[in-house]
Amino acid sequence: MGLEISLFDLERQLLAAMYKISSELNSSLNYKDSANNVLKILHNECKLLHGMLTILDAERDILLIKLLHNPGQAVETDEKQVYYKVGEGIVGEVLKHGSAIVIRQIGKDNRFADKLALYDYDKPYICVPLRDGSNKVIGALSAQPPMCGDDELAALSRFLEMIANLIAKNVQLAYKVEAKEKQLVDERDGLRRKVRNNYSFKNLVGHTKAMRQIFEQIRLVSRWDSTVLLRGESGTGKELVANAIHYNSPRANNPFIKLNCAALPDNLLESELFGHEKGAFTGAVKQRKGRFEMAHNGTIFLDEIGETSAAFQAKLLRVLQEKEFERVGGTSTISVNVRIIAATNRNLEEEVSQGNFREDLYYRLNVMPMYLPPLRERTEDLPELAEHMIKRLGQAQSRELSLTDSAVRAMMAYSWPGNVRELENTLERASVLSESGTIGPELVTFSQMETTHYNAPASMPSPAPSSQPHNGTVVRERVLDEREQVIDALERSGWVKAKAARLLNMTPRQIAYRIQIMNIEMKEL
């Protein structure tokens, strides 16, 4: 391109280049990739050499060189941190005044700062601003055209301004996408921190020997991918333990998928776990991934595993053994990397002996069994559990909640057939009924189901069953009976706690706690 080319031919070449440049800028959200190709087109199609893109660093108020095109190679200069200050060189002048600058011969212009030592001092130079939607300068685009007439130089300047406008929109879109992605990443990381905090060890309450063993087992099994079988009565916190295992394991950043196997019939359960292909059955209008596929590289929690049928157990066994399956109605085999945590409140050994549960599946699941004790076997944890739950309820209700000592004593005298879940429901019911926020024994009402599980110490028999439902009066009577028995044992043992504990079939810690909450005054002999 030179003086011999007419303005008409030049404009025709620039129009063809504009089409290529527009297509290039629409092809990617990464403005560096697309702008780098634009600089190549400017060099090859328009003879605009050494194209340079500078972007404003708003914090430091400088223009950083982001892209530079040299013949044969593209150079990113981020690491070198080459930049222009406001008013420094031609680029700095464009940033300062916000208008394009065209120089006929850069060797004669004292403003030119050739920091890269690339340009021919006998040729022209063009630098145009990049503007955002509010007309603020966010960068500059510059290049060196060949020797040409004033009309051609003016045409090249206008063309470069149009290209700068297109690049500016690309840069702004890229920044918006980057900001949105950062926001999503921050939200994701925040949610992960919140979830991890919710299922951290500090939220697993208990100091009894049985619970300390559970905590230690969680710490150990969390490190590895061994299959875990959680055993225990309904309401003992099996799902909470499963969450703690996953969110304290190396898989914590990957999916944790849950499924209650008792909630679905076999045909739906199979589709839910393994997925289905389009048209596999009536209503299967599209392909659907199953829970195992969704849990790839993470953990799947199969609650109530003892409620499944023998036919389904056979299909589940293959997934546990081979870590592969087919979708319902499909023929291709899908492999997954999934950690299995199962839970049941059934006696699986009895189910196996009766033929209700496959023996081979039982041994496949029973790699790392964990037995969660019922609440009645760890009543010493109840005050701490209740305090933890009351604090959470108070946060949910945006007020202060508290339990009186007499309310705690009433709860410790109850057998809790529904375990921790029943305790949580009881406290929530009491908090709703409490206008002041203080929960006394008159607000602590229990289930009308008579418990058959409560195993009171041999020397402290439970009261005879009543035909009336449990209420605050009955519970207070039981507390008073227990207080009298504790005092009687202390008197017979000469007020020695350890001896009294043995008489009551308790630990010294248990009797010390009862002495404290029952306001028993110790005598010194």
C-alpha cells in the first residue's frame, strides 16, 4: 500500500479487513486472543505495522501494554509491565486528552516515547483511544502506517478508530464476564466455607465415650475412599455424620449427592440412581443423568439402604463392585468414581438371615461400619446438645433463647425414643410457645408414645407406666424420684461420689452432673 494506490482502492481494502476483524472479535470472549488476531489482520491486510493495544489500569492510572504485534510473532508484555503514564509519550497524550493523534513523521515529534524501539522514525504514526459506554478512555490502539498521502492517512486514522471502538466493546464484555465469573467463584467459595463450617467437627456435639469414638472414626474414614455403613436408630444423626465425612474429606469440593432409598418404588429408584435414556419408558421425554453420574468424583449418600428390594440390591451390587452401570433403556456402560456412604436403622444381620437383604451386598457395604448410639445411652450429652440447638433456633428466630435448669432436668428424665430429631422438634415447639424466650419445664412437652427402649439403671427403676401421656407434671415427679434416689445413695456411701455412682450403676461424672443440676448439697463427714 503506497502513494500509487487510490483512496478508493484503499477504502475497499479496509472494508474487506473490517469484515474479517468483526468476525474475529465476535468469535471469542477472551479479548486478548481476538485482539491479537486483529493486530495480525491490521499488519497483513492493511499494512498497519507494530499494532499495540494498551489498557488502562484504573488503580494506578497508567496504560499497560497488553498486546504487541511484531512481524512473525505476537508478544504479550504483561510480565514486563511496560506502561505509559498520563501525558507520557503519544499514548499518554491520548489517555490525557481522549482524542486521536496522527503524526506525519514521528522522528520530528518530541512527544514520541519509543519504549519498545520498534518504530521507523521516518514514517507516520497513529494512536486512537478506546472508550467505554460512558465515553471514558479505557485504552489506546496504535500502529505505524506506510508512507502515504494526507487523504490516505486520514482514512487509516478513521479506520483505526472504528477498530478501536469494536475492540473496546470486546474488552468491556470480557471485563463484565470476568467480573461475573469472579462473583460466582466468590459465592461458590463462600457457600463451600459455609457448608464446611455447618458440617465441621465443632457442630458434632458430644463428650461421652461413644461419641468421642464416633468423632475419631469420622476423622479416620474422611481421609480415604472406603465405603461407610452408618448404623443406628432413626433420628440419631446419620445424615449429619455422612455430611461431616464428605466435607472433611479430599472430595469436599466435589458433589455430595443424597438419596433416601425408602422414598421411591424400585422402578423409579433405578431411574433416579442410574438415570435413563430418552424413550426408555412412558414419560421419559429426554435423557436424564442419575445420582451416581451426578456424584462423579464426589460422594453419594444412600439413606435407608435396608428398605430396598432384592432385585434392586443386585443392580446396586454391580455399581459398588465395578463402579459402572448402564442408564435405564441404555446400552453404553458408564464408569464413575464415587465414594459410597450408606445408612440404615434396620438390623441387617437379621435381614440377611431372613433372606430380605443380599449377603454379598451386606459385606460390600459393611467395610467401615459406624454405630451411632441412641440419645438415651448418652444423656450426659443432652444439656450440651440442647444448648447447641437452642442457639441455632435463637439465630433462626432472631432473638435470645434460654433453657432453665429445671427444663434440662425434665428432658434428661425422658427416654427420647425419637432421639436427637425428637429433641430438636421438642425444643422448637417449646421455643414457639415461649413469648419471653425462656423455656421452662412447663413448655417442654414430649411425644405421647410410651417408650419401650428406655433402660434406666438397675438401682433406679423407671416409674410404672401411666395411662396418661407424658407431661410436665409426670416428668417433674420422675426428676424428684431420681433426686431422692441420688441422695439415698450418697447417704449410704458416706457422701463419697465414686461409691454412690457404683450403687447407682453410674460413672462418677454422671453422678457429679446430677448433683449439680439437682442442687444437692454435699455433706462433709
